[in-house]
Amino acid sequence: MLPFITDYDPIGTSSRSVDPLGALQTYGSLAEMLLPGITTITTRSRYLSMLCAAIANADCNITCLPGPSGLAQRRQAVEPYERLWALACVAARKSGTKFAADGLRGVSYAEKMYDFYADSRGPISPDFKLLKHQSRTGAIGTYWTALIGGKLACADTGALTQAGTELAKQFPKPELTGRDFKRLADPVSSRRISMTFDGLISWSRDCHLVAMNKMERALLGDALTADDSRNCVEQALQALSTNSGLPDRWNLGSIVQLRRELRKIEKANSLGLPTVVTAIIVTEQFHEAVLCAFHLLQWWGTQNSSKRIDALFSEQFTKQAIERCRETASALGKFSETSEASFLLDTINGFAGFAKAVEYAREGMSVVEEILRRHHQVQSGKFDGGVAKSDWITMENGRVLRPSPIFQRMEPPFAADGKELTHPYRLEPFIHMLRENKKLSQENKRPRR
């Protein structure tokens, strides 16, 4: 099972935001250019089949309005279908099918309800809570952009395309009466659905997350690569897998290899994908450097709040960290000034402006001041209970004040070496879904030594 990493700040609504220097917006935009519609939590491709089946059921049983109203109807019709399907995935896992529910949104809620129905053997209904905010964090919120990006549904109405209709036909229907199929398309009347426990078990054998047939896998594979950018990345991954093997963990070195393969693809060059990857590289290296300096200040304030910060600047590690900030800031600034890819400039200019300020900071203290200024701007733009978030660290009279316990750092950070990624770039879930549908080899081919 893939780790549940999100493409957004997972605690962005709390005072412990994981984005102290405001890099997430730039990261998200660059990741969307590389793999549009894919996120770090879209890990199971059969969600697309289920969504198509739910929409097809809605169009067969209710009259959907045109335009945005029809879009809202179809999105709402998915929710009861998803809850019933979640129970079936859990049922398949309980019967011993590996990975049948891995990556299932709201699996703990579904397991609790399944256990209840398994004990009572009473009629089963999708009238239960699957997630705290199902419309935002369930199938609709998580996989909708992948559905649209896969050209399976119309973005304006949610109606299925021909490809979406074909995929819906491959997904097994639950064992319900005609009346209950109509109820399943209506969030209000769906609570009156009555499915037998044996019917749930029977449906679960074919509808769980890894039960795709050959035709369905082919259609899902086509949907995953329907977008031109995703298709180019898939081709580059194929070449990388064959030539040197795909990494178990992506870092900046493997991103450079991906850029090399993208440069060999004419369509990728016309889309500017190699330039997008270059933007990722220079942005990541700068963010890693300033984040290292920021964490260094956290550690100093935690362990040495009684000492003036001048003592920190006398340390060789600090001098190297400051110089690394300037070097990577210069590289990002140069890229933003010389790149002819105008479509990238709005994406990186905000962070490039921060880099420019760091590059021209003459002294270590000036670099620190720019980093703290950026942090304060980021925090003041976030709110917790209607109040602007407080800064993690502050300076007063030449000293870094001791941070509150949640922001303290007991150990100094590792040096920024330009090798690691500070954000995931959606490659792991994309590869996982390609492999689910036989579009990419399950095993990495390593070169012979």
C-alpha cells in the first residue's frame, strides 16, 4: 500500500502548518503541469471505474439537469454508491483478498459498519457516515480531477464520455432491485435501500479495488495516459525503467534522469515538460536550502535562546548553510529571468522574488532576516479560528526567542545537499496506478554490473 501523503498542507488549518516558507502553491502548480489530475492520494485507479458506474446509474435512473446543476446532481449521486462500494471492498478484504481495500478512503468507517452488518446479518444500507466530509475527501474530492483528466466525463456537466460509458460497463453492478438502483442515485432516498448480506459478499468478489478484468485494465490504462502530459511522462518512465530502472524513492537525481528521457520525446518538448522539470529542480534546491536555515534557527532558539545569534554565525555549518541559500537563490533567479517558458513565470515568480531577496542579502544576518520576513508573511496569510497564525520563531535584541513546544527542534538539521525532494511530485502514485493496469512493469529492471 502506498503511503497517504497529501498534495495539500495536511494540517494547514492548524497552527502547526508544514509549509513555513510558503512553497506549497508553487509546488502544486508545477506538479499539476507535470501530471495534471493526479495527486499524491490518487493511488487506486479503480476509483475511476466506480465513479463512472455511479454516474451511469444516475443517468439511467434520474433526470439530470443541464449544465452545472446536472454536475451537482451527478456528484451527489456518487456518494451513496461509494459508501455501498466501500462496504464491499472491506468485505473482500475480510474474506482474504489482498489489497482489496488498500487505499480506500474512509476505510475505518466502512470496517466498523461491515462488522455491524456481519454480526446482525440484517439488510444493508449505504446510510452511514463514510468520512467527515465525504464530498471533499472521498471519491468526488480526491479522484474527480483524474476522472476529468482521463477524458471519462465532461468537466461542465459530469456526464460520461464514450470512454467513461465503456468503463462503466466493465464495472459489476450491485445485487439490487430496479427500485433500489433508482434510490441509489438519490442521496435522500438511498437510505431506504435494502441489500442482503449475501448480496454484498457476492458483489464484493468482483468490485473490490484489485478485481479489474482485462478490458477494464486496458480502459483504465488509456484513461491514465489520455492527457498529453501524462502520456509523455508515461513514455519517459517506460524508457527509464528499461534503461536504468525506476527508483524506489524519488529524489532530485532521479528527477534529472526523468528530464533526460522527456527531452527525447518530441511532444514533451513541445509541451515544455523538460523546462517544467528544470523549474522543479531549481525551486526544490532553493527551498531545501532556506528550509535548512529556518530549521537551524528553530534548533538554535530551542537550545541556545540565551545566546546572541552572532555565536551561531561563527559556526562553519551555518556559514555553509547561508552560502547554500545564496547559491540556490541565484540559480532560481537566473532561471526565472532567462527562461522563455512564459507559462511558468506566474507559477514561480512569487518564490523567485523571495530568492532574489536572499541572493542580494550581503550578510548572514540579512539572509536570516529575509527568511524570517518570508515566514511572517506566510503565517500572517493563514488563519486558525479566524485569527492569523503566529510565527514559529521570532528574534528580539539579537536573540532567537525560545519557540513554543510544538515548534521546538532538539537536533540541528542535516545540511542541504541538493539531492532530496522537499515535496512529492505525484510520480509514485502515477507509477502505482500504471502498474495496476499493466501499463508499466511491476519490477524495476536494474542494469547489469
